[in-house]
Amino acid sequence: MTDAISSILSQIRAHESRAQGALGAPGGLGDALPSNAIDVARPATSDFQKTLSNAIDGVSKAQNEAGALQQAFELGDPRADLARVMVAMQQSQVAFKAAVEVRNRLVQAYQDVMNMPV
């Protein structure tokens, strides 16, 4: 599960570095916007949206699997031992905390941008 979190964070960092590179590049966002600026920005937004959606789906899947495993343990299923249930619950908890932290950082970045003087 930590590999998935690391992968998401590295993808976010890659998007951030591409955005910073575009700001300083000649003909990038630092200069006058080209006429096709909207077309250029859409793929990155779509990729970020897909990445974020996949991350949220992964968190939801981990929580659903942990819940199903917990219910199976409570019903006495011999395949659902206590160790597996606890590990699944901890993984879903870590994934949820990571998603909340990413959300908090996105909200903070949005607030920073909105508070910038024009």
C-alpha cells in the first residue's frame, strides 16, 4: 500500500515540476499565453484528474476490502484470521490518512493562490 502512496506522490511531484518548467520556459506560461493555451492545459488536467480519481478509488477499495474481511472474521470464516484483518484495517487507515493529507495540501495551495496579490 505504501508503494501506491509513493507512486501517487511522485506523480503529483512530476505534475508540479512540469508546471514549474512551463512557467520559466520560453513560450511557456511566463510569456504571453499562446492561442492554444487551453488545449495545452487540458491533457495535464485530465492526467491529474485521473491520478486523483484512481487514488481515491484505491482508498475506497482498501476500505471496502478491510470491511469485508472484518465482517468475514466476525462471522467466523476460517480464511479471515485476525492478523489479516488487522493488517487490512491498518492499510486502509494509512491510505485514508494519506488521501486526507493530499486533500489538505491541495486546499492550502488553492488558498495560497487565491490570496496572492494580482
